[in-house]
Amino acid sequence: MYGGKDHDKAGEIANEVLKGISGKVKVGAQLAEVCEQVESEIISLGGQPAFPCSVAVNEYAAHYAPLFGDKSTIPENSIVKVDFGVHINGYICDCATTLNFNPALTHLEKASKESLRAAVEVVREGVTIAELGATIHGVMKRYNVNPVFNLTGHTLGRYTVHAGLSILNHDNNVQAALSAGDVIAIETFSSTGAGYVHDRGRPGIYAIVEPKNVRNAVARKILSKVYPERQTLPFAERWLHKIEGSGFAIQNALKDMEQAEVLLSYPPLSEQVGAMVSQHECTLLVEKNGFHVIGGDYR
């Protein structure tokens, strides 16, 4: 669903934030500080984060939103994925880039970037998921790396990051086709490993799926603050410490809400230890004979 001026503004903000990523992501920088800086810049430019900023290092591929108090830093010879989104009135621009501090992984970085470019350039009404997957996978093969088979691009809806249609990054037989007016995020992940990610570690990202009455007083406080602002858009665990001072109480509230099926959690996603992952992503409006880039650098 295309949001016109709201979507275009979200894209402008995302592009401006992308320009400054390399100045924020440095060896020794704290992951949490990078996330805070990205999110603060989005707000200062007139947008809101569509989801918590993720800074995923090495084998971590996605959903690494640091927990409150996390002092982890970017190590030497690492490869770092920064994934963030901007929304204006629920219209989302989703993008990601990779900062590579390891010369031995130049081919991996090129694989995700060039496969994104190749996929974007074939986008138009009627292109199938199979065609996009084959295009992306073909580039990965040339660089002798794997796509991440169980991570995908996706359509975007209003206040909805994953709106139904998945854009696979590998050879497939899915004949579902893009339609003019679709807003899609193509996100390519290249891996030196087998190409499969799994949950690893405590979740730092949550999303309300259905607000309900809950008995836990802290859960009620979180819902009353978060849902009016975010609706179903994801939020960060570390944001909740501005609402409630007790980390123990926050964890209990989150657990109670998960059990009551009020919210979903999104743990960090990791390849096997020792495998390295690169990511690039941009958001497009599908048109009858091509595409319009809403935000993100695919070149």
C-alpha cells in the first residue's frame, strides 16, 4: 500500500540516515549507542522508527536490537549489518546496509549488494517470486556464497512490516506475481555458511498483536503507553525502561503478555558460529512497467 507523500517523506528520511551510517559504525562503537543514534536521527528528521534499529555483527543476520544495559561493541575484522525502518503515519520505508571491516569478506558484501541491484532492476508488474529468487541466487552463486534461505524480503502495509507476500532469496517455483501499487522491501542476505539462521539469545524486539486485558499491572502500563503510539509496529525492550524502572518487572510483564498471546517476540537470528553474513535492502513501489525507489541505496 503506497502512502504518497508520507511514504516519500519516510524514504527521504531513510536515505538521509543511510548517509550517516558509516560515521556511526566504527570498530569499538557500542551497538546500543549506534541504535540509539539511528533512532534519534529518524525522530529529529520528522519520522518515527518503524521498528527498533538492529546492528547485527558477523554470524548474526538480523533482529539484534541490544537489550537495556548491553555494552557490546563492534570488534575488529567484523562485518556489521544495520537494519532500520522509518514510518510516517504508518507508511514504512525499510532499508539496510552492511559495513565491512574485514577485507577477506569483500566478496560476501558484494554478493548481497549486487544481488539486490540485480533484483531491483527486474521489478515490474507481473514479475514472479520465482524470477526474483533466481536473479538473487544467480548472483550469490557467482560469488560462491549462499543466500540465507530462511530470510526473505516482503510486502509492506500500513503499520505492517511484513504484509503477506515473501520475496525469496533463492531459486524457487513460487508463481505469485508482483502487482502495480505493491510496496515491497527486497532484502538480500549472503552467507559464507549453509544459509540458515536460527533464534539465538534473548529477544530485544517485540510487537503487540492483539491488545487484551491483562492482570499484570506493569503489562497494563506498557500496553497503555506503547499501543497508542506503535499499534502493531515492533518496539524495543530497551525502550520500556523509560516506562518502568524495574528490569525484573519488565521481563515478567513481557512473559505474561507472550503467554496471553498479546505480543510476539523476535529473538536475534544467527547463522552457525563462524559463518559470516552480509545484508542490503531497499523499499520500492512496483509500477506497471518498472519501479520507483522509495528509499534505500541499491546501486
